[in-house]
Amino acid sequence: MRQESRKRIVLGLTGGIAAYKAAELARLLMKQGVEVQVAMTEAACHFITPATMQALSGRPVLINQWDASSNGMAHINTSRAADAIVIAPATADFIAKLAHGLADDLLSTLCLARDCPLLVAPAMNRQMWANAATQRNIAQLERDGVTLLGPCSGAQACGEEGMGRMLEAEELARDILAFFQPKLLSGMKVLLTAGPTYEAIDAVRGITNRSSGKMGYAVAQAALELGAQVMLVSGPTALARPQGAQVVDVTSAAEMFDAVKQHVADADIFIGVAAVADYRATQPSGQKIKKSADKLTLELLPNLDILAYVANLPKPPFCVGFAAESENLREHAKAKRKAKKLPLLAANLAQQAIGADENELILFDDAGEHVLPRADKLTLARALMQHVIKLRNAKI
Ligand code: C5P
């Protein structure tokens, strides 16, 4: 039986080489509990077989407009049952059809007959993308309220390089799921810190930690999905920026503090995910310190606590802290929440969390503790943001 909360998507494939990515996309969406009904144009069937898409989605693929079993009404029935139609890949030709309201096969008819949102992931050669006709058609789709997913720039199947490449399956799945999130933080500003900091000792050496920034970036992504305006103050990481976030790159804790101070006044929510270095060198050397046989003593000064500063402002935003501990997680986390005067603190075991793709969080608030079981960091971040919204609403 169908669970009412499950989303239903019609995944439409048109005839482009990026069709192979649609197989992975179907799999990822289904893993997230989305029901996927695949529809393919005839051209798409030259790039990937309907048998593959049927096996992955667990449903017969819709191709033929004249299929007698649906009484010629597949375009109406299927679009009525869908929460959204996603075209991936969408060729230049199919985009032109959509822009002009043509309906000469099942998939284009389905799009025209829909009463649900349409999401389109363009995939084409860079010259075709740049062509004035395509750009006109894309602008028309945007005016019509169609959501564009990508494209991005990169190596193309034709050997050229440039704009027009379809997003990867993971990116598409992320954007499609984000599309369905209720925009509970619309009009709100979320300020976040993420990643490690780097405190210079000399011109080439420094003090840092193994934080990858993955959790902070996932929280930024979750806030974006909820419609928030996100300002991400990021220490050095190798991660792709969350699309739609304003990112301020910093290196040291002092720079992170300055950036937070500059932007905190109009923040509604502040989340300190960064693993800020607790100490910095008292006198970093401008030149590389030369090796010698003597003992080298490094004097360290404690850094200012950014989160404690924000939480103790006269009118603080709703503050969330993170605590990475290697032992006695609960005791340390509770003490930290109290010391920094935080309404909410998310605690994790450092040895499990740092650099990993998955994690487990325990949330501490006035009501006690709430375990967010082991999951990928984006799933945890989404659950954390739901908790933030609940607490904040209760406070208002
Ligand atoms: O006290 P501890 O460093 O374990 O606290 C961790 C929390 O405090 C995290 O949310 C971290 O981002 C924040 N923090 C901070 N500035 C510091 C140290 C930690 O904002 N200098």
C-alpha cells in the first residue's frame, strides 16, 4: 500500500548521452523513499534500455502514447498521480518542445497535461546550450515557473568542455528532495561556522585539526532546503560550496570571529559547527623557523570562543553548538551547553565524526536528550534543523 507521505515522481528521460545518469538517479530517489515512475522518449531508448529503468524503478516504463491498456489516457492518469515531473536528461530539442507547448509523444504530452511542478535537468553540448534559441527557450521555461536543475560546466561526451553538462545523479537527487522540503525558514537568516581553523606558527606551518567541514556544509544545505538565507563562514575545506549559500572564507579563528561579528546582527539562527582551534601561537613567525638542535618552545594563547560570544550577546540569535568529545560525551556535552548558555547542543564522538560521511548525534536541550541515530550527515542535518525549528517556535 502507498504511504501518503511518500512522494511520487515521474522521471522523464529524453535522448541524450547523460541518460545513463538517470539510472543512478532513479536508484537514489527510491532509496530516499520516493516512488519513481519512468517515462522515456523513443530517442532515450537508444541511450539506455527501458528494461534497465524498469528493473530499477520496479514499474513498467511509459513510452508509447498509443498504449491501449491505459485507454489512451496515460498522459492524464500519470501526471495526476505525480507530485512532480523531472526531466533528466532534458535535451535541447525537448526543452524547445516544452517552451512551445508541443505534445507529440507521451512524455511531452504528460508535461503539457500536468498539474504538478516540472523540474528540468538540461544536458547538451556547450554550443547547443549557448545557442540563442536554447537560451530563449530556457528563459521561457523559467517564466513559466519551471525549475531548472543545472546544467553545469565540465567535460562533455563530444570531447569539448563547457556549459551544458547534466548535473551528477547525487546532485540531482539532492536538489529534487530539497524541492519538496516545506520552506519553514523562508525569510530567516542562518549564520553558520564550519570546517577547521588554521593558526599559523610560521610562514609554512600551523595548528589545525582533522575537521573536513562536511557536517557544517550539510547543516548549511539543510537550512537552504528550508528556504533560509544562509551565510556560511568556512575554515579551509576541500568541499563544494552549498549552492545558494553566501560563503565567507576564513583561515584563522580570529578571522572567523571577525566574520561572525560582522554578520551576526541580522542573524535569526547561529550554528557553530566549526572545529575552532582553541589556541594560537603567541608570536607567529613571518619566516619559516629553521631547524636546530635546540629545544623549541611554542607559546600558545587561547582563542576567543565565538559561540559563547554570540550566545551572550544582549539579543542573541537562536544559538546551536556542537561538541566533539572523545570520551564522557554526555557529561561534557551537558556542561558545555550550560557554560555557553545554549538552548541546543549537538554532541558527537570525535573519533566517529571527524572526516566521516556518516555520524550519530545526541541533541541536548532543556527537555533532555534526543538521539539522532547513525545516518549520513545530510540526513542528520535535516533532522537537526527540524529540531531547531521546533524549539524556536516553542520559544516565540
Ligand atoms: O568548547 P568546545 O570547543 O568544545 O565547543 C564547541 C562548540 O563551540 C562548537 O559549536 C564550536 O563551533 C564552538 N567554538 C567556537 N569558538 C571557539 C571554540 C569553539 O565558536 N573558539
